[in-house]
Amino acid sequence: QQRADRLLLRPGEPRRPRPQPARPRQAPALLDDGKFVLATFATDRGQREWINDAKDYGGHYLVGRKWVAVGDDGVVNALRGTLGGEVEAGADHSGHGASHSG
């Protein structure tokens, strides 16, 4: 949790524990490997509910203790080397929808 929270801190912001709101805290971030969103959660239940809802939209998720990083496959795997966590994949929508020809 601490390493993930450090990514949300702004330069010069003190590194002290802060109470977390009921809703997830989310912040966009950028690595050399690409963009991702880091979300932190106050409870394990809130985290799991958020992941279950979000996975319906597809995507790649790196899941740690009360945090989730969301990005493309390459970014998520790069972050895993730094933060740890487990990779989860969202729904695959590539085969959905009707094909229309002109």
C-alpha cells in the first residue's frame, strides 16, 4: 500500500498517512511504458466491488492490497515489477457486436 500511495503524492507533499474517503482515490500517472490510473481504496470490499464493475469495460488491472493500477497490458506488467500485485484482465469485447458492411 505505501509504495502505491507514493505514486499519488505530489512533489513536496509530506508523506504522512491520511484518512481515505469511502470512494476510491484515483490519479492519472505516466511511466516510460505509458499512462495508467492508480486507484486506492479504504476497504477490501470497496476495492473488489470497484474491480468487478470496472472489469465489465475490459482493460488490464494490477491489483494490490487496497490499490489497483489500470492501464494497457505493457504498463500493468511493468508496474508489477515495481509494485507487485496480481494481474487481472477485464472482459474481452473484441468479438462482440455485429459486423456491418457498406
